[in-house]
Amino acid sequence: MSTMKELYDQWLDELRLEDLNLSLSTSYVLEQVDPTAYHCGFGDFTDGATFACEDCGLDFQNTDHLTLEDAVICPGCAGLEVCPECGEEVSSGDWAEHRMCGRCAEKAEAEEAAAE
């Protein structure tokens, strides 16, 4: 299974360093020479991008939860639920009894209490 780092490195490596006559990959050079630029570029690479889940094959869009170490799998295969109120991904273990994220569950409870 690929990680997001491997996918990003593969994309970077398509940009060749032929003019420098080096046998080093672009991703390696960028990560070693300027780690900040490498990580900022990763953010740009994944921001709003759509990826194919390596477990189920379905396409999923990045919602700012991806890191370099993450596997290229969709939230469903990663055991995440999506809050119907705000769209935030929540781990199944943290899923509130109201079937929404904790923040939206607290808001719903406060609105319910105020209505009483």
C-alpha cells in the first residue's frame, strides 16, 4: 500500500533534473535541500486533490487530514465517519451518539436545551 509521501514523491520525480546531469530524484533533492519547501509543496499537492483509494478503488477528496505518513485510502476504509452537519471526518471510535462530530453534537444539545 502506498503512502501519501510515496505518491507525492512519484509526482515530484516526474519533474526531471536532466539539466544538472544528476541521477538523484527530484523528490530526494527537494526534501534534502529545502525540507520546508518539500512540506509546503506536499500541502499544495494534496489540497483539494482527488485520489483513488488503494483498498476499495473509490475516489476520495482530501479534506486536510492527510499527512506524509498516511496511506492512500478513503475515510471509509480508514474507519472514519463524516459529520452530516459540518463535513468533518471523525474516527469511528469517537463517533457521538448523535451520529455527528463532538462539536456539532454539543451545539445540538445546547440548542435542544435552549428550546426547552
